[in-house]
Amino acid sequence: MLKVIAPKKNNKRKKLLLFLLVLMVVLTSLISLSIGPYDLSVREVFQAIFQIKSQQFSDFEREKLARLIVWEIRMPRIILAALVGTALSISGNIFQSCFRNPLVEPYILGVSSGAAFGASMAIVFPAIFYSIPISAFLFAGLTVLLTLSLGVIRGQIQTLSLILAGVVIGSFFSSLVSILKYISNDSALREIVFWLLGGFYHSGWNEIYLLAPIIIPVSGFVWFLAWKLNIISIGDEEAKSLGVDPKKNKVILILCATVLTSLSVAYVGIIAWVGLMVPHAARMIIGPDNRFVIPLSALIGTLFLLFCDTLARNIVTGEIPIGILTSILGAPYLIYLLRTKIV
Amino acid sequence: MLLKVDQLGFQYDSQPVFQDVSFTLNEGELCAILGINGSGKSTLFKCIMGFLHAKSGSISFEGKEKNLYKISEIAKKIAYVPQDHPITFPYLVREMVLMGRTVHISNYFKISDDHYLKAEEALQALSLEGLADKPFNQLSGGQRQMVLIARALAQQTTLMLLDEPTSSLDFKNQLLIWHILLQLKKEGKSVLVCTHDPNHVLWFCDRVLILDNKRLIADGPPKEVMTEQVLQQIYGPMCTLETIAEKKMVLPRKN
């Protein structure tokens, strides 16, 4: 009589790994909460989080300040980093699996260029385009629609034409951004450049109230489709013969990925590399099964952005845009992949 | 009657691949499709599977127009073994075979033991247990072919379509595959298999469909329809049909 031991044992190990990563995220968040221009001890962070009053009267002022820093400044930033890290990593994984190409990133369909154009328009013409995130989000959506309408030929999603369409539309919007940079004044130009590099400077609870109710359920929904994503990632014809409609599922998944990416880009700018390398790292650690890759990507994406953001706001007195850090750390990683693991 | 193909025609742009192909397939039949390279065997399979849309004619399955079935309903009834191909992501052999159970699994996050067992059984049937934990990508072409067949077995369908399943297998495994196909036939299942080896057809199949010059030129028991004349029509004058130890064999012609 056959027994199912190996695959189950394997799954148990993977679940344990996910649990460990959750612990690491919690730990890193605590550390990140305590580091900053105003140093707090881990104990003070704890007291601030759980609103524990200390015994000594003299600490009252410092406690109030600690609570303010933790709850109003650092906490929203950490949560936003986690949301964006999750969104970008999961959407990167969706694109890589749907296009069966591990070198695809979430900006492949032109989301980032569209968002950049929207944001730049809002910066240069604040009177017309009322809000930067809204304008960025709308243009990001618009570019993806344009790309999809060019890439879908005779009702079929043609991967190659879709990617080419993404490149074309992307570079078109990039040149529009260049025009805007060219005509803008110094302060607007500076703002555009900063926006393009991405960062969590504007993190507050309002952003979280807006992003969390979309990013969390959409990510959950994508996770729910993980097995189907596995099947789609081996090929359209095989997916069909195994009972999974490749076209319908791809459309749904790509739409989810687009919502995740454009929302993140709209609020924090273009953060490079995360969506490309995180799913890759996750697959190298846990294997290609998306039931595990999706949660692991979300956790690694969160950890990576938390780490980079903590660095970004601490290594110099001002703040470095996080996009610079993710690229600096991401480029060597990609070189490493190209030299060793290329599929 | 399981599968009925009626006056099917397919063309790429304006170049016809085949036309007027009609045949029916019953339960418990092991039927081969024979034809030279480019004769449209794989295209015919792809039309039957619904990957390509035929330009004329119709296909029905169990008496119902095939287009009326949902994709998941078809996957419960027809399994398809594609030609060997590499994949992008390094799924393990075990995972690849488990994917054959997709339409039967109700909760993908809590796959029951039964499905794992069916996958294990399929692996055992092809003596692939030793490869179960290897990435599919790292296997040889022949091993990959075996895994794809195991996946189709795990799918447990009434009809199996195989596209040149033995093309890159060693002789032992070729015999193993034919043994498995004969076993399926015994269980009352139907098998439609594309092959390039006329001798395999003569030895193992009850029936053969021969595609030549865009049409079906023969349909019947191999021993009857694979005459010297038909064989020379498709393979040219360099082959001959001989009987050795009461078995018919296609051999190269001397001189």
C-alpha cells in the first residue's frame, strides 16, 4: 500500500518556513520602530505600542513623544512599506508566471511610465490634476489598457506582442515625462525626480486606510488562485487540457496585478527591482509552487522594503529615495542570477 | 460512440492543413494516427483538444457538440500528452503529475491523500518513483515524456490523446508505454495516439487512421489497411512490407 509521506513532510517544512518569516517581519518592524533620528529603546517602543504607562512620573513627556513617533510617524510608514512590498512582489510573481518568463517585472505593461506621467502632470499642472496619487493611478490604468488593447490579437493574449506593446507604450509615456521635465521649473523638476525614485515620505494613516482595503483582499484573492497560476505557468495548451481556462484566468490575474502595482506606484512612486527579484528569491527558497511562493513573496517583499526604508531614513541626515537603494541592492542580485541561475 | 469527428478541415491562413477528415472512436479502442511530418497529425489533435479552432466540420464527444462542454468538463474526460517540452519554472516531477489531478481536486490548499496516491500510482506505473523529487526541467527529453504520460494517467479520463509519446524513449520504455496503453484499452478506455513507427501500429493497435496529402486515406485494422501500396504512397518506394514469424513488419527495401 502506498503512503503519502514525502510531499506532506515537504509541505510542513514550507509552512514552518513561512511562520519563521512572519516572526522575522515582526522582529524587523520592532527594530525599525526603534531606529530613527529620535532613538527609542525596544522597551519604549513596546510601551508605546501597548500604551503602557511607566511608573516614573518624569518619563511622562518622553512617553508622549514616543507614542507620537511610534503611532503617527514610524508605524504608518512600516505598514505602508509592508503593503507596497506585498503588492509589488505578488504582482511581479503574477506577471512572471503568466508570461512564463522569470525576468518580467510588474512594470512590464507600462504601469510605471503611465504613473510617472500622471504624477508629473499633477506636479507641473497642479491646478488641473488635483492630486498626484489619483492622477498617477488613472494614467497607470490607462497605459495598461492601451498595452492590453495592442497586445491582444484576435482575442488571444500574445505574450510577445503584449511585452512589446508594453515597451512601446512605456517609452512613449517616458518621453512625455521628459517633455514635462524639460518645461518645468526648478522646484517642480526636483519634485518629479524625487517622485520617480520612490519613497515613503508621505506615509500616514490616510494612505493606509485607502490602500489596505484594496491590497489585502486582492492579494488574498490571488493567493486563492495560486494553484491555477501554477497550471498557467506551464503553458496555455496544457492548462486547457488540465481543465484551467488560461485566457479567463490570465485576464483576471493580470487585472489584479495591475491594480496592485498602479495603486502602489501612485502612492510611493516607482520602486524598482522589488517585483522582479523578490518572487525569484522566493522560488529559489521554497520551489515554484505558487501556493507557497505567493505568501513567501509577500513576506520577503515586506522584509526587503522595511530594510531598505529603514536604511533610507537613517544612513544620511536627510533621506535617500528608496528606489535608489532597491536598485543598488537589486542590480548585483540580478547579475548574480544571470551568471548562475538563468533558466 | 465516444468521439465523432465529422468533415473536419483546418487551414493556416489560406494554406489547408487537412480537409474532410471524418472518423469515430469507440470505447476500448486503441487507435493510431499515421502520417509523414507535416501531414497534420498534431494539428488534428489540437483541433480535437480545442487549442485550435477548425475552419469547417464538427467534433462531438459522447453525442454532444464538443464546444458545448466547459474546459473543466473536458479535462475530466480527455487527457492530452503533448510532445516533450521544457518548462520555465522548476516544478518537481511529483508536482507535475499531481497537476493531472487538478479538475478532481476540490480544495487546492488541502489536497486530500487520495489525490497524492493517484499521482504516486501513476509514477509507479511508469517506474518513475526514483525521479519524483527531481525538477522536471533537469530530466532528459525521454524522462520528461514519461512524466507527461504519468500526468495523463493520473487525470483518469475515458479518452487519452498522445502526441508521439515514444519519440524520444529507449526501446524498453517504448514497450512499457505500449503495454500501459494496451492496459488502458483492457480497462475499456480509448486511446488515440500519433506515431511515426508503422511497426508499433502493426503490433499494438486495433485500428489506424492514415493521413496523407491533407486527407484521411485509410481507416481500419492495421493489418488490413496498411498494405504495401498504401505504405509506399506515404513513405515512398524505399520501404516494403514483409511477414516475419507471422508478424507483419515494415522494412527498408533491399537495393
